[in-house]
Amino acid sequence: MASTSSSSSQAMPFLSVPEKKTSSVDLHKFLKDHISANFSSHDAAASERELSLVRQMRSDLEKQHNPSPASADSRLDLLRRYFRAISVIERRLGCVDSISFTWYDAFRSNKKSSLKAIGFEKAAVLFNIGAVHSQIGSAAERDTVEGRKFAYAKFQKTAGVFELMKENAVVGATVDLTAECAGMLERLMLAQAQECMFDKVIADAKGAILCSKVAKQAASFYSEAYSALTVSPLDQHFDRAWVSHVQLKAAYFYAEAATLYCTDLHEKEDIGEEIARLKLAVSSLSDAKKSAKGAPSSLLEAVSKLENKMNQKLEKAVKENNQVYLMRVPPVSSLPELPAAVLAQSASVEGLDISSETLFANLVPESGKRALSKYNDMVDDVIRIQLDKIKLAKEVSKVKLQEMGLPDSISAVENGSNLPAELKAQVEAIQDRGGPDGLKVELKQLKDLRRVNLEFMVQTEEMLQKEEKEDSQYRAQYKERWERPESGVLAKNMRDKLSKYAENLKEAGVSDLRIENSMRENFVTLTILDNRPIESALPSLARPVTYLDGSEDRTLGTLKQSLTQLETHAAQLEGLEENLKELKTKDDILPKLLGGASSEDDLFKKEVEKYNPICEEISKHIQIIEQLLSQIQAQNIEFVNQFRLVEYKISFGQSLDQIRTAVAKFCEIKENFSEGIKFYVSLQEVLNNLKQQSSDFVMTRSIQCHEMVEILKKKQGRWRIFGNR
């Protein structure tokens, strides 16, 4: 059962998110003035109760929060009520960017930002809702079934909050309100929820494979969070202890997953893969432990405990493999990804829906809501059509450039022939190991090891035969008086092992011959790997004569210019796409609707027209892109003919195939040699032990034999004496 093969993570701490702090703002006066100006002074007076309620909520929100279990739920309720309030203010009163809000970064309290945007206020409050959820989840008692379930649910809700926040990130705010930070926190909370489920399946003694899958997904979530913490804009923002915590958790759960998975491998006697996976996991855990700084002692203790246990399992597996199984340990690169089971998902955010909110309901009539929804649908249709046109233009450009081989063919002209980076790294690694000639050295090593093994077998066989012959001679001489067991019976187990190892050696010899023949047959193919640098084995692409003034060839120059223009217009399309979205974000016609426009249809028509300039710009750029693609196609035909690119690509492709074939064949032969050498080294140890066992057996039998002969001689002497009498 899993509980006997893995340690629970219950003793390890969780991370909770601190709340953002804010500065005071007088919402009461601002909102009252806004209602008076956009509705009426009577409406402002009638809204006094709602205005006072909003002021009180904002005042309570500004107070320092004590993150205790007793106060967390009431704090969460306040944050939700205030979020709904400002959402209503944004929707019904049209207050979007008229008042400045100030919030401090949750992770860097000396950093702050002030923005005139109610969306900024909403994002900050939403962040704090997620923070309080995380604090409640982290404080849960996970040593009970109910505690684990509670923490699991809370972290999923927290992830849902940060997922929503990611979709509503604020430009110009502090780093904690960026989409990158929200995404990182979402993955972190999912990781902690998944960790709760890992604790559960371990406590429930579920099977090793299921527990491994749950641990692997926890590792994936933590790894995604750690990756986000190590790149901009988060890489220099968080305390090192936070980063180390996430890094160690990612390594810890990957190691847990590997350990549990190896429990199943060991039961299936797949010792080779078990050793490979344990080595990889131990290495990952050790590397994380070395680089992690400031992590809590309980987490470091759990990591060290797991590391020690894995090293013991690895040592045991290696010993059993060397003595019993003699299985090949596959390279780490060939191991498939560990399977995972996703048990944690972002939960929908509760308590933020304003559809039934009555705050300032008297200021927005139902007809205004319906009209606003109708207008938003019209705008969404306009934007969707334009985004579809931009997407299609991008896809057409990408496909046509790929069909023309651009810009790769230009790079070949300007920078020369290059191997793909991965293939170049493989060739250089082979050259560092001695290249094809290095295989000859390994072949000699293989043959030397085989010869030593054969000598061990011959020596062992000769010892046993000599002992058996001696026993047979005395048995013939003394007949029934030779009462000790026959050698063939006592040595049967050793002779059976010799026969088995002889058969193994015979099969290995056939395999060695096949590998040697493969090396000799392919050695000419492999010699291409001796080229240094390897690019010297590739065909060169000669440039036509340049103009007398040294300027670039006109054909190449005009083609590059056209490609640059294409990139420029594509970038402008992306900018227009962002402009559309930004205009939609700022598009608020609610005050005009509530102002009593004579005709909604006329108002909608006029308001939608503000999108026309961007739509016209999009159409213009798409038309230019289409013209440029036709122009590039004609220029590329001339370019291909002038530089004889068709012949070059064929020749380059052939050379590339030769190098790939040589690399693959080298790796195959190298792997076969490595397996053979490992086999002979392991067998040599086994045969040496058998030889020593046989030697001890022969020595013991020899001593017993001589003792028995002496006894029989003495008896025979007494018989003669009695006979004479």
C-alpha cells in the first residue's frame, strides 16, 4: 500500500498570500457629486443611505486585517460586499476613471501605485479576496479528514479568484496585480489543493500508482508556479524564501511520484527503469535542495528524509540488479513522462455576482440595463468580425511564407549553412567522446572483458572437473567403502550456473559479432561526424557577384525590404487589435442612456461609429499585406533562381539526412557497446564469486578426500594383520 512506501506531506507548511494595503479615499463626497451632476440633486439625496454604506465599507476595508481564523470569514464577507458595491458603481453610475485609488504591493510594501480607474480598485479587492481565501486554507488542520477537505476546497476557490484576476489584470499597477503574478498564484493554489489530495490518498492507503499520479500533478503545478517566479516581471519581486519553498515543493513531489511509481516497477521486476527513475529523482531533489535558500526547516527536513529513503531504495535496486537481474538501465532521455492525475481545479468565484444587488438600483432603470446589453452585443459583433479578419490575415501570411521557405533561405545566404541546434549539440557531444574512432576503443574493451569472463569460466570448470576426476578414481578403487556423496551431486548447482552463464556468454558473443559487423559496415557513414566544425560537411551557398559599389545584391535587398514591410504591417495589425479591445474597455454609454436620448437606435448607431476608424485601418493594412505577399512571391521566384536555391536545398537536405543517419547509427552502436560492457562487468563479478565458491568447494572436498583415504588405508592395514593371524 502507498502509505508504507511514501511519507505524507502533512508536516510541510503551505504558503498564504498577504493582503494588499490601501490609502484612504473619500468615496462619499465623490459619488454624491457625481450623482448630482449626472442624475439630479434629488437622486443624490435619495442615495444617502447607499453612499454612507459604501463609505463605511471602504473605511472598514482600509483597517489593518488580523489574519486569524476567527476574523477571516467576516473579512471575506466585507471584501465581497465591497467588490459588489464598486462593481455596481462602475456599471450603474458610470464611474470608471474619475477618482484616484492608491494600493500598495502585497509582496513589496514599499511599492505602490495610484490610478484613476475603478477597475484598479476592483482588481486590488479581488486580490485580497484571494489572499484571505489562501490564509483560511493554510490555517486548516490537515491532520483530519475534514481539515484536508476544507483546505482542498479553499485552495481551489483561491485559484478561481486569481484566475479571474488574471483575466482582468490592470496595466500600470504594481507587479502583484499583473497577469503574470495572478497566473503564478493560481498555479500555486492549485498545487496546494493537489497536495491536500495527495495527503488524502496516502492516508487512505490507495495504490502506489494512483498516489504517484496525484504527486506528479502536484509537482507539475508547483513547477509551473516556480517557472513563473523565475522570469520577468516576478523574478526579482518575491522573497527568496517564497521562491525556495515553491522550488523545493516541485522537486519533492516529483521525487514522491517517482518513488511511488518505482514501487510498482520493483514489484514487476522492471529494475532497470526503477534505477533510472530513482537516479533522476534523487538528482533533481538534490539540485533543488542545494539552490533553495531560506525555506522552512520542516520542509527541508521532509526533503532530506525523502532523499535518504530514495538513496536507500536506489542502493538496494542497484545491488539486486548486479547480483540477480542484470538488466540494462535505460538512459534518462528515453523515459516516458510520469503519468499524472489532475484532482485540483480552479473553482468558480462565489459572492461577486451583482445581478441581484439592490445598491443604487433606483439610478439605473431596467430599460437602461436592457439597452446597455443590446449595445454591448453590437460592439462585440464588430470586434469579433475584425479579430477574425486579423487572425485569417496572420495565418495566410504564415502559411505562404513557409511555402516559400522564408526567411530561412535568406538566413542561409547571409549566415551560411547551419545545422539545427539540437543536431549540432548531438554531433559535438559525439566528437567530445572521440567520434567514430572512440567506438573502436569500446569494441576492444568489450572483447577484453569477454576474454576475462571466458577465462573465469574455464578456470572454474577445470577445478570442478579435476575434483570430480579425483573422486571418481578413489570411488573406483574403494568401491562401496567410498561412502561420501558423489561430486556430480554436490556440484550440480555450480555446474548449472556455469551452463547458464556459458549460454549467456554464447548469446552475448553472437550479439557482439552483430554489433561489430554493424560498426564496420557503417563506419564510412560515421566518418562524416569527424568534420570539425560539422558545418564543413554541409554544401555551401555561393552568392552572386555584388554590385561594383559594394552594395547588396538588388534581388536579395528588395526581397528583404518587402519582408520588413510585411512585418511592420503585421505589427500594426496587432496594435490595432489592442486598440479595439482598449476602446471596448473604456466604452461606457450608460450616462448617455440614462440621460434620456431621444432614440436608442440613433444613439447606438452613432456610438458604434467610433469603432469605424480602427476597422478601416485594419482593412487597409490587410489589403497592403495581401499586396506585399504577391510582391514577395514574385521576388522570391527570382531570388530562388538567381541563388540556385532548389539545388542547394536538395543538397543540403541530403547532407542533413547523412548527418542524422550517422548520429542515429553512432548512438545505436554506442548504446549497444555500453550495454555489452555493462553486461560483461556485471557477469565478471558474478563469475568471480562463482569461481571463489567453486574453489572453496574443491578445497573442502580435497581435504575430506585425503582424510577418508587415510582412514581407509588404516582399516585395510588392520584387515591384513588379522588375516595373517
